[in-house]
Amino acid sequence: MKSRSRALIILAVAIAVLAGCSGTSPQESPTPTPRPTLAPTSTPAKTNPSVLENYVYYVIVGSTAAELRAQMDRLGPADQFGRFDAYTRWYINWSYPYSTQGGQCTTGPVKVAVRVTFTLPQWDPPSDASQELVDKWNAYLAALQVHEDGHKEIAIQAANEILHTLEGLPPHSTRDELEEAADTAGESVLDRYRQQEITYDQSANHGATQGARFP
């Protein structure tokens, strides 16, 4: 199996409700439970959108390139499309308080958060591994991270567009109408970024053109 990675996009929407608009109060969507992580690498930035990164590792063993390749082929993260050396999963949450403007409902201050989880291989070189193999592995892992960071940047771009799109929604007569408009607008943005993820992987050959090829 060639070296490759994949990204998964999941949308989670949380809506904070304040009095002032007519209509039925929406229910808060549950936030997905993240995968167990070994090492959170950052805390949510006090920015909007905020970004939180986490890393999950699957352990591989071996002292030759062929053994490492076979381990990744067997143990790498998988979905319905196949098994991969690395996987990037990201969630976008948005929230806004309902407020009124001229007797109609508006979104109020919108907040957007991105949570990105990278799944990567982890290899602890044994004593009989050659320095050449260690160097090759380190270069591969660095290139793989470059590719995965590209997926993260797509997530951040999507979050920024969702933020500006929701901030620009016109007033609606009821909360239900506003919520429907916000959900439709957010999903429309994500649909385009799902396609952008596909295009990114195709253009980079799942990271191979960026050096993420092993051995």
C-alpha cells in the first residue's frame, strides 16, 4: 500500500438560546465524543474561530522498512474507503444567541470552534534499526505532518467562512426560520470544503507529492 492519508469532516452545531424571538426553541445538538488521545498539543485559543488540536497514535514495530510498511498497512486507521497511514478528523461547532432587530430574529455574536484530531503512526526504533532507516522514517513523518496540516488549514478556512456567513444572515421572522437558514448556510459551506478535501488529496496524491511516501 502506498503512503496516504484521509480527512473526515464532522459537523456539530450548538445553539444558545436567549429570549426575544418568537418561535419554538431549538434543541442543542450533542457534541461528538472525540477519540481517546495520548497527547493534547494545545489548548483552545481565545480566538474566533478557536482551534484545538489533538493527536492519536497507533504503535508500529520493526527494524526494517518492509516491516514498518507492513505494520502501517495492517494497523493504520481505516474507514469505508480503505486503510491509511494517517487520518485527520475535524469537527466544527458554532453557536450564537438569538437577538432581535426591528422585531425580527438575528444570530447575534457568532462563535465558531474547530477541533482537529490527527491519527499518526508511532515507531520507537529498536537497537538493531539502522541510522539510515531512522532518518528515512523521520523525514517521512515530517512530510506526513505537512500533509495533515494541510487538512487542518482547510478546516480553519471552512470555519472562518461559516463564521462570516452566519454573521451575514439577514433577520428572519422566527427562531425556527433563522435556525433553518443557519443550518442550510453552514451545510452549504461544508459541502464545498468536503470537495476541497478531495481535491487536496488528489492533487497531493495523499501526501506523496509532499514527500509522504514510505519506504
